[in-house]
Amino acid sequence: MIPRLRNCLVALLCCSSVSTLSQAAGTNVQTAEFQVIGSLLESACYLDTSSSHQTLDLGNLSTARLAQMGDQGRPVTLQLKLQGCVRSEGGRRDDRLGTLLWSASEPVATLTFSAVSDPDTPELIKVEGASGVGLRVQDVQGRNLHLGQTAPVWFVTPGDSQLTYYIRPERTAAPLRPGAFRASLNVNLSYD
């Protein structure tokens, strides 16, 4: 018998709750019962696919606005959309505050931003194609986030939720050289 056909016949027999066997002397009816088990689990959230690949356009930056080291340009918004967040308790120790943050009804989301850092200002993201400028990541309160370190925790609202961050151009110590630039930023998102 062809293996594929044999597997199909076995699958049909296993899925049937009643099978009939024919014999020369008469019909013999046999029954089988199958127990189906499983688990329904709550998952904290999942990242909306429209959030997983984004292009953030800083537009045209003027070298006049970035004349001195530390000068900053206009930020652009980075939004991460979460879907299907369920009501669950969660908490995490915030090492920056030295306290345990806890909620009886909201899961906790933590993010870590990673990128190639600027050699002159390591807390900034390095850009390719221009010099003297890097990109700073900030949270919604305007706090500077450090690459490779866990950002302050978020309590995620059940249902659909959105996490907002900002990317801001900033002048570095390197000589200012204009040009079209690009950079890459990765976000690691975890839930408790």
C-alpha cells in the first residue's frame, strides 16, 4: 500500500467514532471513544504586525540647529501597538527605583532597545551616511533610555494598548558632515 494512502486511511479510521466491520456471516458493529484534552492559556499580549517593521522619517535636519554638542532636533514618535492583552496580575523589580512595581490587573511589559552605538556618544544610536549626529531614544516622559538596558516597565492596559517612545537627533562630538543617513534599532519586548 502506498504510505500516503495508508496514512490517510489510518487517519480516517482514527477520526471515526463508529466503525463497521463486515464479515461473511453478518455485520459486526464496534464503537470507539476518544478523549480530547487540551489547555486554554492566557497570553499577556502580542505585538501588532504593523509595529514590528517601521520606518521613522526625521525629515531634513538643519546643521544650524545642531551647531553645538548636545543640541537636539525634533523627535519622531515610535509607537508599538499591542493586541489581545489580558487582565492578569504582574510585577517586576525596577532597579532604577529600587522598588517592586506590582498590579493586580495589568500585565507588565519591559523593553530593551539595542543598536550600534555612536563611538563619540555611546548612549546614542550611530547613523550611517552623515557625521556629528546620533539618535537618542526617550520614553513618553522624556527620560533618556540607554541602549542594551531594560527601559522602565509599563503596566499594559487589558485589551489593545500602545507604547510610545521618541527618537530624537542629537549632535555628537564628531565633526559635522551633512548627508542622507540611516540607522537601525531593535526592540526586545517581554511580558510578565
